[in-house]
Amino acid sequence: IICAPEGGPCVAGIGCCAGLRCSGAKLGLAGSCQ
């Protein structure tokens, strides 16, 4: 599994690298890792 770096796409807290959290994700829309 490849993780997303800061600023990368994510969905509901899934997909970010360690230490990052998903910001701005809404139902059906991807957020960005912060």
C-alpha cells in the first residue's frame, strides 16, 4: 500500500502517510493530507 505525502489525496482518514491526517474530506470527495 502506498501512502500519500503531505498535500496528497486521501479519503476519510485513509491513505495518508504516518503522522499525517486527512483534512477537508467530505462525503464522496477526497481531502488532502496535512
